[in-house]
Amino acid sequence: MAQSTFDARTASFLNWFRALPGATFHPSIQIQDLRPRSAGRGIVATADIPEDTVLFTIPRNAIINSLTSDLAKRIPQIFEDSTTGLEDADNEADEDGDASGPPDSWVSLILVMIYEFLQGDQSRWKPYFDVLPEQFDTLMFWSEPELHELQASAITSKIGKDEADNMFRAKVLPAIEEHADVFYPPGAQRLSEDQLMTLAHRMGSTIMAYAFDLENDEEEPDEENDDEWMEDRDGKIMMGMVPMADILNADAEFNAHVNHEDESLTVTSLKPIPAGTEVLNYYGPLSNGDLLRRYGYVSEKHSRYDVVELPWDLVLSVLQERLNLDDNQWGKALNELEDEEIEDCFVIDRDLDGPDEKGDVHGEVALKRLPEDLLEQINTFLKAIRKASPESIPDKRKRDEISVAAIHRALELRLAQYPTTEADDLSFARSGQVSGRQAMAVAVRVGEKHLLRQAIDLAADKINKMNGPGDVAEPTAKRQKM
Ligand SMILES: C[S@@+](CC[C@H](N)C(=O)[O-])C[C@H]1O[C@@H](n2cnc3c(N)ncnc32)[C@H](O)[C@@H]1O
């Protein structure tokens, strides 16, 4: 977008915001163009700001959702009537953006956003829509070759494009078609199905990266004074688009906080913010893979929360090779497991503390423990093996040894699923030949490989401790080459 258009849209949005009854905007902050560092618009302090300063106030009636948009007044039945299918008890997705199928608060907000967008100049949020993104770097919009750069990252299986397409076709497009006279202003050109799908993706992705869960305050609503902002009729937290609060960028360390009050939302400084510093919000302890999936960027500070997945099948294949049982014994042990609750996949993460009340994080970025649930499941399985073949696991010591060795080997195999090493990636990243989406993909896979290496070293350490001096597990690098 041309600089002049970008600046004009920023200025018009700021003027619109300031004119809202009840809105405030501190004189020592400014909306700035941060596109040179791929961060869109952001808010920057223009003078030193003390701790606990109200930076801006957003009146609740400036928020976009079904409580403020005319759409819910014009066709209340689509928000109330369960026969439309908007109320879907089977819907699994939750507020963290799980792609397995959004809950109805998502569908409602997508419909409201599409409605307000289609009203054009007639929408009271028009200057706000003009600063919302038209394009995204979230994984939903990556091509196959771009996704390929994520290598063996499990994040590629969580994009949920098909689920989103299905939901748009099942719930969003039919509601627009049925109430076309409401959605389209008089005389407006109707959109084709493809255009509506594109618009639904655009609004869905905007909601994913910009919407807020709306609470009232920290208190639970009581029965008499049931708080409509806190909960919708299904008891889920209501979402809304919050102009200005969503101009804030975010990081794992941050300096501002959004407070949810009765009549407004306020953003306050958590600590002194020096002039020239960006005002940052917090999106949660997300891995870089998840940050990329949901928000379309990565940050070095978020790599502390990186995760990798270790499939149970991989652990089983290692155990099968190592225990070398005949098919009959192996089959018996697997049968025993059928009565147990078996996890298909185990998450490895560092389980670090989140930020303190000032938005700072502390402590070493180390992996201290192998996943307890994985150790337990292997234990259960090895007990079943022992029933089928007592001689293969004579005692607990042997069982523990097999268990950690299997995890160690499975982690090595998991690491080998990434076609390049962490060292290759780091030198590629430093070569200056990588940018944009590719650079973000490299950051994700580097973080995951780093975590896997920490897990392998931790397992090797445990093996060495069990074996005692003189019987040392081979170092990671050597095993990796093999
Ligand atoms: C709530 S919006 C923040 C405002 C946004 N920069 C804009 O121009 O509209 C969230 C989006 O901002 C961008 N973003 C947020 N924090 C960022 C950061 N630390 N670095 C780069 N981009 C960031 C991402 O594109 C994300 O999807």
C-alpha cells in the first residue's frame, strides 16, 4: 500500500477513535508505520511514560460484535434460533483458535464482520475496517512449497483450512444467502460464492489475529446480575473486535495490559516505557509454530515456549525393534493396551513459568523433564509386555532402562524427520539469503530442533546415570549422522 494511503488511513482511524464518546488517547503515544520491520502498524511511546499510566480507553460500545452491530437487531433469529445451526453443541473448537471447528461465537462474529464490511461507508466502523489487514502471513495462506519449509513441524497438521472451508459453507454462506437483503445494502452487487469464501477467510483470519475475549472484570457474574459481556447464552466467553487495542503488537515480554472494565476497556503501562519504545501487549505463552499459525509472525522471545510432538507409533516402533518379540507376544501386549486410555501423541515442552506481573520472563530456557505421561504410558505397555514375555523385562531397573532408551531413540528418529540440521538452518538464516515466510519457517524449525536436541541430551544424561561410569550413551551429533 502506498505510504500516503497508509498514513491517511491511520490518521482517519485515529480521528474517528478520538471522537468516540468516552475514548481517550494519551498524548505521549503515536500509531506508527512499522512495515519496515514487517510489523504493520504499532503504537510507540513518543515521550517517557511512567508505570500504571492509562494509555488509551476504548468505550465498550465501540467494540464490534453481536451486541453492538445492527445485524443482530435486524435478524436476531440467526443469533438466537438453534435451528439455523449456529448453535452447535458438537462444536469442539475453543477460544485459543483450535482449528477443529469454531464455536458459535466465531460464526457470529464472522457474520457480524462480513455484514459491517459489506455496509461500506454506511458502517460506523468504516475507518476501523480501513486499517484492518487485507492480506495475512498466517499459515492458512501459505502455498505448499512455503509450508514445505516447516519440514517435520507438527504445526502443518493444525492449520485447519478444510475445517474452516466446511464451516463457512455450512454456516456462514447459507446465512448470508438467506438474508441477502439485509447483508447487502440496497443496490449493492452480490458476491459470488468464491468471493464470499475469500471474504469469510479474510474476516475469520482477522478475528483469529485481532479479536479479544471479552471479560467484564475478574469477578464471576452472579445469577441476578448476569453479565452479558462475560458470557453468551452457551456460557462461552464472548469475542469482539476492539479498535485501537488491536493496533498493539505483542511479544513474550511486554509492557502494557488491557483491562476489562464495565463501560470500557483501558490499556495501561505495566512498567515505565521509555520514549521510542513500542507499546506491546501479550498473546499468551505460544510456541513460534502457533504464533505463526494464528498471528503470522515469529519472535525470538517466544521460542522459549516451543513444542514438539512425539507420536506414540514412533515410540512403539522403537520398542518393537529393541525388544525383538515374536508377533504373537507383541500382539498380546498390544491387546492388553486396548483396555487402557492410549495417547496417540506426546507433547514435549519446557513447561516454563510465564511472565511476571510486569511482563518480564525469567530463568533458563532449559528442558528439565521428559514428559511424565509418556513415561507412564511406556511403563504401562512394558508391564503388558512383561505379562506376555516375562524374560524380556526381568525387573523394574530393566524396565526403566528400556523406557528411557526408547524415548532417546524415538527422539533421535523424530529429529531425523527434519531434512536439515539445526546448524544447517542457522548458517542458512545468517547467509542473508532468506527472508519473509521462509525466514519464519526456518525460525520455527530451528526452535523445534533445538528443543528436540535438549530432550535427546536429557534422555542421554538419564541413560548415563542409570548405566553408571564407563557405559556412556553416544553423543547426539554422532547418532544423528548415522
Ligand atoms: C492485533 S494485530 C496488531 C496490529 C497490526 N500490526 C496491524 O498493523 O494491524 C496482530 C498482528 O500484528 C502483527 N504483529 C503483532 N505483534 C508482532 C510482532 N511482535 N512482530 C511482528 N508482527 C507482529 C501480526 O501480523 C499479527 O497478526
